Amino acid sequence: MTTRLLIDHRAGGAFPDAATAGAPAPVAGALRHPEKAHRPDNPIQRKPSWIRVKAPTHAVYAETRDLMRRNKLVTVCEEAACPNIGECWSQRHATMMIMGDTCTRACSFCNVRTGHPGALDTDEPARVGDAVAKLGLRHVVITSVDRDDLADGGAGHFAAVIRAVRESAPDTTVEVLTPDFLRKPGGAETLAEARPDVFSHNLETVPGLYPTIRPGARYYQSLRLLDSVKRLQPSIFTKSGLMVGLGEERAEIMQVMDDLRIADVDFLTLGQYLQPTVKHAAIDRFVTPDEFSDYASLARAKGFLMVSATPLTRSSYHADADFAALRAAREAKLATAPALA
């Protein structure tokens, strides 16, 4: 199992014909994470009963997979080895990953391939819009790899995808989960102008763990991005997510919650970190369902409109139902707010 996750046995990556325009297809047998190859092994711990999920067998799962292949689309569901893929794809929910399948960052928690990506595929926005329409989605989540090689970090491509979805599926609400656009001025402005229904960017972990878990990112840049989008377009819902079980302390999680509320973030997700391979960051511990429930209560008390905190929570897990609940929560809050003099 370890070898399968560390090495790509598939020429062409997740989908043989889905390589970005102008980019060489990955070589079969190439390392997904060459920067991790010489790191010492971190043995993978046995998962507790509350983490285990069933293998996907539903017919709709296969239909969703086939549609992604026909439209030459990459999904973070497969690339990041999400444990919820069977449940989500069986309900026609797939998180599309744009700008290729190769990331310029090397985060120690992430299973997405790292390396030098190719040029952007200018036809991708139209293919995403077509897939959303064919799936009949009420709500779609679009994410991407980090593209530090691009002058704008890919913000313009995100905006083009949002426009394409609006054109192909005007009744579908759009959620984007973006990179941090570190040292890419104008990223927040470009995304705010494109007006997704939900703007999401994950802090991932507490600031003290950034040097080892998210070394290519900066905690306050991520906070600033979330704050900027909300200030530019207050009607856009903002959202961020954290992993737990990496060695963080409870007080650190509470401080991050406070930082997110200062940035007026609406929705917080918390989920258990799961180690993809022996070369990735080790799990410090498995956080119990009761502890997740406690975190959820704390977050609600701090004023988040929505909180999703369970071991298997991921950024786009149940995103369609969560969006409906998020909108209802805002309406309820506005209805009870005191009238301005």
C-alpha cells in the first residue's frame, strides 16, 4: 500500500488524457513526492473504529468517475486520497481541481503530486462548466493546486471557471477553495470581483506548526486573504478549515478560531488529519468524536454561522447541504438583529 501511494504507476496521472496543456505526462513509476523520498519513515497508525469508511461500490460512483474522465477533469477527491470519496461520488458530489494535478508547494500533510506544472489549459473552464451542468449540481466546489509559477497564482483562471459555471449552470451555487496567493498582489480582488457564493481558504493548522506542516505558506497571509475578500464583498460567505491530530494544543485551536472571527469568517470546518504515506507528517493522535463535539460547541459560541467538526470532515464534505444551512443561518441572524437607529 505504501508503494502504491508513493509512486505513480499511471502514465498520465489520475486521468491519462488530463495532463495540462503543454505539460509532459507523468512517467509511470515516477515519485509523486520526490522532495519527501529521503525523509525518514513515519509508520502509519491503525485507524480507530470511528475513522473507517466503506469501499465505494455504488453505481453512481462509477458514473461520476466516468464523467470526470470524459471531461478530462482532475478531482481533489482522488488526488488527495479523500476518505469520503465513496459517499460523495455516490451522490454526484465531486470537488474539481483546476490548473492541473501538480502542485508547486510541498506541504508535509498533502498527497497531491508535487513538481513543475505545465501551462494552463485554456479550455478547462468550459469543461468544468459542462461537467457541472451534466451532473445537475445544486452546489459545486472548485479547488486547485498551488501555482506559484503563475504571475497571479491562478486567480484569473479561477475567475474564468466561475464565469463558465455561471454560464453553463446558472442555478448552481459556486464555492471556491483557493491557494493563498502569497506574493501575488491582486488575488483577493480578482476572486472578490468574480463573486463566488462561498470563498474558502484553509489555514490547515495552528501557526506554530507552519514551519513543519505548511512550510511554503504564511499564517497571516492566509488570514489576510480571508479578511480581504470579506471586506471587498461582504455578501460572499467565507470559510476556512483546520486539521487536528498534528500535535496542536487546544488553546492554539481556540486562538485560531478567534483570529478567524476577527476576519469575519462565517464557516469553520475541523477534521482529523490522516497520514497518506510513511513519508508524510506523522499523526500525533486521533482526536475523539467527543473532542470534536467540544470544538464545535466552542466555535459556535465564538460566533461562526456554521461549524462542521467531525473526524471525517473535509473542506467540501456535504458542501451543498452546508451551503443551504449557511444561508439559512445568515437569514436568521439578520432577522433577529436589532434595527439600526
